[in-house]
Amino acid sequence: MQDYNYVWADCFEITLELSCCKYPPTSELQQEWENNRESLLVFIEKVHIGVKGFIRDAVTGAGLENATIVVAGIAHNITAGK
């Protein structure tokens, strides 16, 4: 689903796995949090790095639907929504 959403919905999803154990005992959950807390917080701080905003007509200032954004060196174009 992650690949589909990235290619077709311009949505970047991730899965975070904290350990190789899918179902850790309740008694170990606090330690898993402590082991991964700082990494998770740093990741959250980096979430909004990049370009974001609205695509507008240079003359009228009206929003442009379905405009394609192309970045040299990146082989994945983004198409604006409404």
C-alpha cells in the first residue's frame, strides 16, 4: 500500500518497527519506548523538510489544479490537487 500511495496519491507512508519481536510483553514496552524515544522525536522534527505550498497563476493569483511539479534529478513528478 505504501508504494501505491506514493506513486498514485503523492502520499509518503512509512512503517516503523522497533524490534524484531512483533508482540513484546507488556513489561518490556516501557524499555522499547526508552530505546526509541530520541530517534522518533528527531524523525518527527524532520517531517516538514522540503517544499510545500500552493501553486498559483503568476498573473491572476488563482490556484492551479493538476499542475505538474518537476524537480531536476528526481524521477518522480508530483501533480497538484484542487
